[in-house]
Amino acid sequence: MARIVVIGGGLGGMAAAARLAKLGHEVALLEASGQLGGALAPVERDGFVWDAGPASTLLPAALRDLFRKSGRPLEKELGAELEPLPIVREHRFADRTSIRLPGGSRADQHAAFEELGTGLGDKWVRHVDIYADVWTLLRQHYVEAPWDPYTKGAVPKELAALFAIRETLYKRLRHDFRDERLALVAGYPAVAEGHDLRNVPSWVGVHSYVEQIFGGWRVPGGMGRIAYLLGARLQTRGVTVRTGVEVLDLVVREGRVAAVRTAEGDAEADAVVVAVDPRRLPALAPYVERTMPAIPPVVAHLGLRGDVPELEHELVIHEEPMLTVRPGGIAPDGCTAWTVHGRGKIAEDLLDALARHKIDVREHVVTRVDLSPRDLVEQWRGSPMGVLWQGRGTVRNRLGPSTPITGVYAAGAHAAPGAGVPFVTQSAALVAQLIGPA
């Protein structure tokens, strides 16, 4: 039985701790804040509850596999099924046209884009189709199997060739779409995570394929329920959870991790899983000095009373600034809970910007929580958006699931295979594969 310390109590850390404890290891989880959950922990005020970070997920199999491999199935824990989203999001454009984007169906997406303009459906599905082989390659050699960029010849040639492609997503979208609206839809997932498409490799556009094939899914009661259930799962599996513990560094002896240094003393460890931004730990910082965090958006959580517009699960307004509205929070009777994200040049209040687009809820606000990107990064000790894309080399500059220090592993948004609920969840599975059973 190995003594394993997991640093960070967000989704990646909790998922890794649950899996490793189920494999028979002695696991301790250290979280700097006073609660578990990270970006999944909900925001609550005056009877309103909002998703702090993601409000839905792709690839629900990742969450289902986590719960099945660490205990009871997810749906049994929830007491309900995950809910498929008929419309993943609505996109509104500067010319006042819009598209309601379905997920999980090539034919439905084709029809939706044909309504936007004759021939646009063909152009859209042709673009998405190019990522079918990309997804197969990524799934087999990167998302579902640990990759090792530190050992010569360990990366499959096909994967190495994909990661060496110089083409950016910006260039790919400009090549495939003369209609700017299609490029905005395809580029949105990366832009929403804080990336400049000129610095994003074209293969990252695989998100559109995953969304089309698997669709979007919502957790009944909000994503915060996943954090709550995982916290309970850690207790069931006998994980020692310590909150309010700030990790200062790793203790490395002769090239191998020996302990985790905290303000309260050293915690000895045979292995360590780093599920926070590794730049925060001096022992790992030199290995990720070329990386930067992707900056979160400006966020306003709104508690609204009275009649407000009925919106889709997610509404994106593609103007300056880009606004994303998520109306799916929990609210008292007669009220509604919205979350608004803003990106770009924000020179006015987010609600004033919304009002310019004929969505005026300013007089309906009964409570409000405003959070800057800095607030979010400080609260979460890092960015849930993970590592900023700075060109094709970024994929090799971030850590995970292994690291150059023996006995140290990386999970979470800052590790491979990247940010987003399914990929962060999968990062824990990759670490568990490498460490193996006790």
C-alpha cells in the first residue's frame, strides 16, 4: 500500500483521490481553501444557487466511469439520469441573425445551419467531419491512455505528427468558412476559455466534433452536486481530507518525491498527485516556466425576480464584449438565477451591455455576485481554464499524467489532456493507470 498525497480538492484532485483509494492506496487530500469542489463548488446567496464554473459537460461517460470505478454508479448517486441538452447553446450575431445549435446529431446540426443560410449546413458538417480521425487518434493515445513526452520514442508517431502541425485554428476556420458566423460558432469553445485562436493548434477544433457526436449534458440540480457526491465518495473510500492546508512545495530527495511541505509540517508520501497549477510549487515551476494560465472571464451571478426572457441553456452574443448567459441556476419561487460571462473589451457593466442587445434585466435584480478574473484565480488557486495556448508547443509544455520528478503525477485543468469537465475527470483516470493498484 502506497502513501499518496493529492494536492488540490477540485474535480481533478477528488477524482484522483477516489480512484486511488479504491485501488487500495492510503490517500490523503490537501486543499488550501475551506471547502472541496474548486470550480464545481456552487456559489450561494440569498436563496440563489449558481454554478461557479461549468454548467454542463460533454462526454458523460467520463463522469460515469469515475463513479463506477470508485463505487456506486453516478445515476444511482444522483437519483436521476443525466439530462441531454437538445440545444447546446444559442449563438446571436452582430447582423441580428442567430442559430440554436443542437448537439448529438450531425443531421440536426446540418439542418440548423441550413436555416441560417442555404449551403451553410454542408459547409459546417464538412468542417466537423475532418475531426473524426483526429478524435479517434486523441482518444486512443492521449485522452484514454497516458502519454509520455519525456521518453524518446514513447509518443506514437501519428500523435507526434498531429501535435507538430503548424496550422492554427484561426487559419483553419478562415480556410473552411467564408461566412464569419460559422467561424464564430466553431471557435467559441476556445475563445470562451480565454484563448486567442491565432495561438491555438487547429486540432483543438475537435471540440466541435465531440459536441456534435456526443452532445451536451446537464446534471440535475447543477454541477455542484458532482462535487458534493465526490466529497461523500472520498469519505466512503477512507480518504483523509484536510482543508485549509496550504501546500508550500514538494520535498524531493535524489530525484524522487519524499514528502509534501505545508505550513503545518511535512506530509510523507510515496507518490504525489498535483491537481493544482504546478507553477505554484517551486519544485515543479522550472518544468512549466513556458506556460501561462488561461484567464477566466468576468462573471456576474444574478438573482432576478419577475418576468425575464426565457433563454436556452446557454446564450452567446458575438459582439464586443462577447457575452455568455447561462440561466440554469436554482432560485426561490418567483425568481430566476442567471450567470453572465464577459470577455473582450469590457468598458461598461455587463447588464448594461446585455441591455444594448434587448435583454434588459436591470430592474429585476434582487441580488448579485460580481467576480473578476483575479478574484476567481485567487479563490481557486489557479485557473479552471487550464494552460493558455501559446502555439503548438503548449501541449508538450504542460505536465501530466507523469512529470519529470519520479513519484509525482499531475491531474486537473493544468495537466494533460486539458481543461473541461470530461478531460479533467479523465486526467485522474490516467494518473490511476500509471500508479496502479496497491
